[in-house]
Amino acid sequence: MKTVSALHTSALTSLSLLARGKVRDNYAVGTDRILMVASDRISAFDVIMGEPIPGKGVLLTQMALYWFDKLGPKGLNLCPIHLTGDAPESVVSAAEVSQVQGRSMLVKRLKPIPVEAVVRGYLAGSGWKEYQEGQAVCGVKLPAGLKNASKLPEPIYTPAAKAAVGEHDENITFEQTVNMIGLDLATRIRDISIAIYKAASAIAAEKGIIIADTKFEFGLDADGTLVLMDEVLTPDSSRYWPAESYVEGVNPPSYDKQFLRDWLESNLVNGKPWDKTPPAPRLPREVIEKTSAKYEEALQRLTR
């Protein structure tokens, strides 16, 4: 990947900061819009690393825009999306354009729904661990005899309760989401999420990419319309596998953060495994460069 300067934390003064997430810095634009700036921060196990991945925010934004274009009103029109269509550069001062250009989205201000809409098409990560313990994932019973990385008979919806920055998202059942947000909304989110996953998986398959699982976030606009928001189908929110390397029973090499997670789990801190709480171990240059290359390859394969 070509050398680019890294943006760990944006510092816009022409707009009011609303919140800093694990990756994105959100700024108020009036009362009805938000400028989302994708930094080059990276998190693993819900802990933000001290070192940025140069260019990551630009790659994430380009990939999210690709998917919004494919899935939103201009494409398959599966769900309303949060993009306003306005240029992010138009709402900041001239001196701040460099912090915004290529890595930002100007979006509608919505009421976020506190549920991470997770869809799994393959058994991996925490889903594989849960399956081994009770042959189910988030209360969804699965057939016996599945292996690590097995393709599921049909994609399953396994939501999570969205946690605050620095805390771990908690896997919950569909019934728990009904208690949180009501049956109608919970059902619509589940059904739309599965439909989006199936459509995106078919598109990615044509490019030789398997989307093993992903998570979506939704919000409600002033009229109560359900809107797809935040990032969508990026390596930060999805598990991407190269189809040519896929073998059931083992963890395939991935285009997402799994490389970083694997390094962190094998790295010793003061002679002991990292306990997955801040501060994170310092990332060596080779890990930063390899992670950056993974993101770059995913985008290139997808958009070629």
C-alpha cells in the first residue's frame, strides 16, 4: 500500500463533537445531520489500539460507500440508508478539508437502535465457541456435526446488545431484542438484515470473497422510518474470507481484523497473555503493515 499519513483522532473546530467511537468521530451539522469521520484507529476485543493503521479510514469509507450504493435506493433498494448525498467537505472550514476528504460521510441524524444486527452464514469466532458448548448460537439451535468455519444451512440472525466504548458487546437472543424494542421493529430488523446479508454475499461471491458474518446498525428518522446507518459490510464489521483458501474445519486467512486478533492472542505482555483490557500491546510495524495490506486487498478485490 502506498505511504499515507495516518489520522488517529480528528480535531475539527468548525463543528461540535458529538462522540468518539472506536473508529469514527461524529460531529453535529445543524440539528439534522452528522459528519462521520472514519479515523485510522483500530480496535480488537473492544479495545482501541494505540497505533493507527494508515489509510484505514479512507478504505473503510470507500467500502461502505460501495455497499450503500449497491444495497440502497440506487441499487437493490433493500432499505433506506443514512447518506444525505451532500459532500462532507462542504460543512467544514478550508483548513479542515484534509481531515475529512475521502474518509467521511455526511449522514442523516437518526435515533440509534441499541441492537447490533448480526447475521452469520458460517460458524466462526464466538459463534463457533458457543456452538461447541451447546449446539446453538444466541439461542438459535443448529444441526449436530458442524465444524469450525462450516457453512450454515441458512444464514442465522444472532443479535448483540451494543456496548459503550471500551466495553464488550453482549450476545443476546431475538426474544431479548423483542423485549428491548418491540416485536414489529425487532422482526423488521432481523428480516432486513438477513436479506442484506444474502444479497451482499452473492455480490461478494462473484469477486471470490466469502462474507462469513457481519453486523448492521439501524436508526429511526423523525417519521419512524427504519434506516441502515453507520458503516456497512466493511472488514471492521464483517468477517471476509478469500474463497480460494476456504477449507471447512480451520480458520481461513481473512481480510478483516482476524489477523490482528490472532497476533494479540499469541502475544505475551510481561510474560503473560494479554488480558484484553486497556492498554493494548504496542503493535510492531510489520503487524500494522500487514493489517493495512489486508484492508487494501479486500477493497481491491471487491471493486475490481
